[in-house]
Amino acid sequence: MMRRRTFLSTGLAAAAAGAAISSRHDDPGTNWRFFTDEEARTVDAICAQIIPADRDAGCREAHVVGYIDVQLTKHFRKYQRTYRQGIARVDSDSVKRFGKRFVDLRAGEQTDVLKGIEQNAAAFFALILDHTRQGFYGDPRHGGNYQMSSWKMLKLPFPPLRGRQHYDG
């Protein structure tokens, strides 16, 4: 039988670990699992172009880059090389066209670069587009959709019930 003090200290340790994990998402510039800081900034900027904030949260506010980063060490491992090459391509195209890294471009310039990536690096563009959507609209337990941003925008009930509809009465 577990003593009360042991139970409480175990619970506090678990809560502290949970807070440490969630604080990583509050400051997306630290403790990346796969990305370097510069790669994370570039991916964050790409995602923000795909689903920008308006009156509702966009990818940046939903911490989609954190979702992609986590998943690249898990389910998306096979795409690590594609991401490294794709991110490098985005930055090199940005420098060639505008003399600056992607994150330093104005919004319209970023859009122009991404149109070129969509045509000339279609596999990477399709991949980051899919992963951006997954991170924005998916279940927050997977690392994206921070504070259920997209679910709030869509006015989904909390928590959503999987596999059945909500009915009144």
C-alpha cells in the first residue's frame, strides 16, 4: 500500500514533468527535438503562410511547428531528410530571389518563394502542407492545435466525441 506522502510526491513530480513539457510549447524557440532553432523559425514562417492568423489563431498561435518537430522524431521519421533538404531549399531560393533568409522576407515575398517551392519542390511542399493541416486541426495531445485553437474557431464542442455525433436530449 502506498503511503500518502509518497503518493503526493509522485503526483507533484508528474505535474512538474507535465508543466515542463507544456512550457516547451509556450516558448517554441527552445528544446527542439529535431529542428535546429533556425529550421524551426523557417518552418514556423512557412506554416504561418499556409494558415495565417486573422480574427482567429493561425499556425503560429496553434504551435504547429512544435507538432511537426515532435512527429519528425516519431511517426514522420522517414521524412527527416525531406524536411532538411526542403527547408534548405526554401532558404536558398529566398536568398537567390530576395537576398534574405525566408524568415526575414515580407509576407508577399514569402508567398512568392512558396509558389516556387510548390512548383519546383512539390514533394516537400505537399508534405509540409499536409503536416501543417494535421498540426492545426488535429488533436492537441499530438503537439499542435495549442489550446484547441482550430476547434474553437470551428466552434467544435469540447472535448469532441470521436465516432459519434452530439445530440440534444
